[in-house]
Amino acid sequence: MWRRLATVLSNKKVMTRLAITLGLLFVFRFVSHIPIPLFNSSALADAINQEGSFFAILNNFTGGALGRFSVLALGISPYITGSIVVQLLQMVVPSIKEWSTQGEDGKQKINRTTRYLAMVLAFIQGLALVIGADQNGSLFIPTITAPNAFLYLYMALILTAGTAFTIWLADIITKKGIGNGTSLLIAIGIISSLLPMFTTLSNTYLGANANAGNIAIFITVILLYLVILLGVVYLQIATRKIPVQYANRQQGRNNSNIPIKLNSAGVIPVIFASTILSIPLTFAQLFNSNMNQNGWLAQIFSQEKPIGFIIYIFLIVIFSFFYAFMQIDPEKIADNLKNSNAYIKGISPGEDTKNYLARVLFKVTVIGTIYLVVLAIIPIIAVMAGLPQSVTLGGTGLLIIVGVATETTQQVETDAEQTQYSGIFK
């Protein structure tokens, strides 16, 4: 560990990239505190605090920028949604699928399409947000101006520009810094929300409310959080390696393998499931502040209700398998092995290899799906047990933080070692 740290700290190129990354993350956090003028954010804050609100999830991902109605209120989320939509379209639209086989030129077409779609989604989301918040008559500060169509468009365009700026920052971090810029911007937003969470926990069970029972609850929650954190770290890097042998290599050099991550789908299934369930409730709450929390809409779409809870788990399972097999294509891997004169010991090349890889991926995905389901329902169970809603044990936020941290750390170490080795031959 210390040797790796010394290698990274002694590498000027890597340290420069780290400094650029930290600087751009600081710029992102600074701009996220710049509010859009004239807006009275009390209505939006009420919508965010509603149980099961999608905007509560979005506010967490933006580090509170949505609650402040910052120019970066939508953050990078429209771009993520656009990326997911384009990935799904590759499976059903032949022309878009063909782009993925056209190398760098096709990649640029996909990126350009994703950005255009992100801008459209950002404008639609921003316009829906300001119109929905205005249903309670508190969108603009009444002593300064009255709502009109021009101001609606003005705010929606500012939110769209904020998303464009965030995408630009993410691209610069990816090209000039360390790690994936999009993932880092989401992670830094979630990390910034951890301090208020622990502050709420401390205010609830310590201080003026301190007694033996509350202190025990506080210590238990902290220990549970650490145990869950360690478990997520371990399971996030867990990999099933399938040994591969090459017919044209010596026996001692057969060290290749096909790595299949336990959670190959990542956090996407949980985000998809949460989004699908929460969007109907969110817009219902925005346009009807007196919506019945025990009505049929809440029963179906609220994760805290029995029916909504079951639907939530079902959606996570469906999306986990769908996205895992979309990320890892057994047929494509089998063809690549066959073309490389490689094989899996005891398995015939071609169809048998494809079926074997599909079976292994299915079994690994079953375990990974169980892990995702448990991690996703822990915050719901914690709220049902009486913890404050802002105190989240587990959940998508922790999964994103751990995933981004492990990937970024691995990239820093890889870049440092590559630079070190390349310097030997100069």
C-alpha cells in the first residue's frame, strides 16, 4: 500500500491530473451554490421533502443544488438519462447499433446524439419543474415579479445551460484529469450530502436528546453504516474469473481470463426502478399538494407501501438481468475467443462456449441481484424502523461512491505504473 502511494505521489504527470480533477470539482461545487434569481424555492423544497419524490433522489445526486434551485439544479442527470436511452436504442434501431461498430467515428456520433438528447431532456425537465412548482403560487418572489411565459422559458433555459456546463466539466475531467468525469460529479454531490445526514443523526439522538437508549441507537447506526460500507467495497470488486487458454501459447504463459463482476449492471437497475416508481408520485405531488398518501397512486408507486415495495424489488431484478446481459454479450465473447484461437478448458468453442458463458453470467447475476436488492431496501427498512428519512443506510448513493472510488483508485495506480515503466525506456 505504502509503495503504491509513494509511486503515485512521485509521479508528476499523475499528480498534475489529480490537481486538475480536484480543481474542476471545486468549480462544480462553487457554481452549484449560485441560485437562479427571482425564484422562491420554498415550494420546491416542499416537493423535495415529499415521501418518495424523484426530486429528492435528484437533489441527493446534485449535492443539494436542486433544493437551492442553483443554475446546476439538474446537474448531470439529463445526460445520464440520455446515455441510457441511446444504449437501449442501440438494441432496437439498426442505424444506431451500426454506429457502435464504426470505431472512433461511430463513437463520436453516439456522443453527439447523447448530448443533443440530454439538452432536450434538460429543457423538458426544467420547464416541468418550474411549472409544477408554480402550482402552489410561490414560484417567483411576488414582491419583485409575477409569473409569465417568458420567465418560465428563461428559467428552463438557464437550467439547460447549467446541464451543458456540467457535461463540459465532466468531459474536461475525463480527458485532462483522473477518472470518469460524469461519475465523479455524481459522487461528489452525494458525498456533500453525507455531512448533513450525520448532523441530523447527531441532533436526533445526541445533545439535548441524549440518553442511554438514544446513544445506543446512534452507535448501532454508525456501526451498521461501517459494516455496510465494508460489505459494499468487497462485493463491488468481487469478480468471477473464467480461465482462458490459447492454442498457440506455451503452457506457462496461459494466464488470461474473462472477468465477470458480481455486479456487472452497476447501479443502473436501482436508478431505473427508483425513477419509474417515483416520477408519477412526484408530478402528482407537484400538481396536487393535497394528494392522499394512502390513495391508490401512493399504494402502487410508493416504495414504503407493500405493493410499491414488491414492484420496486421486481423492477430491480428485471433491470439487473437485462443490463448485465447487455453489458456482457456471451455470443460476442465466444466469437472473439474462437477468432483468437482461444478456448475455455473443457468447453468446445462456438455454441457450447456461448451457452457456458451465459450460464455463468446468469448465476453471477443472481448473486449480484440479491446484493442490489438488499442494498436498495435497507434505507426503506431503516425509515420504517423509525430513523429520520435523511439518514440513509446503504442505498444507491453508497453504491455509487464506492464504485467511483474503486475505479478511480485503480486508474490512478495504473496511470502511475504505466508512466513509470515508460520512463525506463526513454
